[in-house]
Amino acid sequence: MTAIQTLAGFATQAEFADELRSVIAPAVADCFGCILAGADSEVAVRVRAAYARMNTGSAPVFGVDETSNPPIAALMNAVAGHAWDLDDWEEPGNTHPSVVLVPALLAAVHVCATSGQEMATAYLIGTEIIMRLGEAVSLDHYARGFHSTATLGTIGAAGAVARILKLTEDQTAHALSIATSQAVGYTAQFGSNAKPLQAGFTARAGVDAALLAKNGITGQSEVLENQRGFSGLLGLHDADRFKAMQDKLGAPWALAQYGLILKPWPSCGYTHRLMTAALELRHLALDRLQDITAIEATMPDFHLAILPFDKPRSRNEALFSAPACLAQALVTGGLTLADSEDEFWLQADVARLINLTTVTPEPARNPALNYDPDQPDTLRISFSDGSTLKAACTYPLGAPQNPMTTAQIAAKYQSICNRPSHRFHALLDWFDAPDIAKFFEEADQ
């Protein structure tokens, strides 16, 4: 069987794993908060204006009083959810899975009535496809410059929506194949509106692929592992890795093996290890910030390649600037949406530390690992009296190995959405909703 045929059989037959509810429930609720928070972002506003004449349909565009057809609603909600880079991500595929799956699924439930548990099953299938495909193509795929949220996410979203729409195994295979033809995005777009827009394209493509397959459109089943297909053109072609993926689906579940990384701060996840290290030292440095003469940091080269903005000139660039985010963490103890709105990278104390910061890339010791325990990010702060402070961080705040508490996630929701934290705790009940479309429409009120 081809990889797509195996994935299709898995997507139509897999059953929910109850032990993963504690992972999925907060992830979906957190993603919904990110969508609400990004609804008034510059990119979300401009995207809605661009599609204004196409807004016919019943699928809600959350955070604003608008509806659209399901594919466009999926696009708009994904753009909003990824606008501030606050949404979760996962390690093996190096993707932001929830921000493409949740908008795609919340659009699809307006095509086919769905319960909370049915959506949870579809979400679990989508993450499994994304993460196991990530293992198959390896981090080499991302290192080549492909935005894996857009590439792997499109295929995972198609599989998840196919489950919601109750497609047959054959139809699901065609949906996955069609999605593969739409799976594209580039890390070179980071620091611009195009990054969240690529997440939007992904969610829309997942819905489109499933709807097209449901209505008889076909695709080739070998397009994933073919040398002239996805793996051959977008990464290192290795048939053995795809065979291993097929044998591993759901055994164990990738979410059980890897978990998800929830993000406390609205910046690229690769800034978060240094920010976590900075917080470790902050209480020792806070009264001596004016005495700092140099800040030296190291990180794996493929991480730093995604953070090219040593001296950011805009909000989008600041979210992908290790010096800016590190300096902000030292000065204020965190990074909020309000800080970004106030152009934190231009504030005098932060700007001074940015100019003192050098981040040095190190060759990845194990390119197969996103977070290599043997290669943490390191931070060294030097002072005018010759003293230094040092810290290292392997797992940032929000990683499964260093998780945020439910209270911290609720506080994040309150901060980014300007809604009381008890609303977040109510969102956690989505899993038990008999009508998931109605549940999230009411949650948006």
C-alpha cells in the first residue's frame, strides 16, 4: 500500500484515545483564544477586506460579527490564530498544528453536524498525520526552507476534515492526494503578513481537498513518497522512513510520545529557550541592567536561521528577533501583545540591550531533534565590574517537559482576549458538547 492509502485507512478507522483528552482539550481552547486575539490584527483585518465580496455562508469568522463559506472562514480564522505567533507547535514536524486543524474543523462542522468527541477524534487524526509525516520527511524538510505548518499541515487538515465529513477510505485517500498538491509555504516569508497567511491557505486547502474528494475529484495515491512527488522534491527521499511511518500510526500516538508546546509569549518558539533562560537570571540582573556590557547567546544553527532580525524594524520582525525577545524578557519579565503594540524593541532599556547582544549559531549536533538535551541554548551576561551570569535552557516554558499550568494558560487567555479567565475554563468543556458548532458560536459571544 502507498503511504496515502495507509493514512486514509487510518483516518477512517482510528478511534479516540481517552488518555489524550488532557492534551487536546486545553490545546483547542488555547487555539480558540489565539483566534479571538488575532481577529483585530492588521493581517486579519486586511484578509477579511480582501475576501469581503465572498462572505456568503454560515461558517463564523470568530472575534468579529461575520460569516463566510467554510473554506474562506477556515482561512480567516487560521490567519487570525497565527497572527501573533501565540499558537502551539510540535517537535517532529516543526509545525503549528492546532492553528490549521481547529479553524479547518470548525469550518467543516458547518457542513456536517459534529459532536465534541467527533471533533476531538478528527483533531487527533490530523495531528498524527502531521507529526508522523514530520518524522518521515525529517527536519531536513524545514531546514530547506519549507514552512512545514503549511506543507505537512495541509495534508493533516485534509485527513481531519475528511473524518468530520465521513468520507470513505477511497475518498479520504483522494483528499490527502489533492491536499498534497496544495502543500506549500516558505520560511523566507517569516517576519511578514505572509506567514500567518500561509497558515490560512493551509486550513482552507484542507477543507477544499476534503470537499473536492467528497464530490468525486481524484488524485494519485503515490504522490507522497514518489521521487517526483512530495518527499522526492521537498526533502530527502527515503522510502524506509515512509514505511516506518505507516507501521507507527497510532502505535503509539504521536501526541502521547511528543506532546504539544504551548506558547506563553507572542514570538517565534525558537526565541523561547533564551527567554526562559533570561527569566532564570532576571532576579540577579534586574538591579544591574545599566551595568550590562555584553550579552552572548548560542543556539542551534537551524533555529537561528529562522530568526534573522538582529535589529528589528517592525512588529513582525521583532517576533523573529532573538536579541529583541531576550532583551524584553530581561527588562520586563515577559512579552505581551501590549508590549508589541507599544513597539517594545524601540524602548530605551530594551534597545540598549539589543545592541549589546550577540547570538552565535552552533552546528546542530543531532539534526533529527528539535530540542536536543545535549545542546541547550546558552546565555551569558557580562557586567562592567567583570562579573558574569550564565544560564542554559533545553526546554522552554510551555514544553511538555516544562509545561504551563492550566492557571497559566487561563491567564494567557485573559491577557490576549481581554476576557475573564473563567471563560477559558468553560472552553475546556468543548469536548463534551453535543453540537460543537453551537458551542463555539456561543463561546464567541
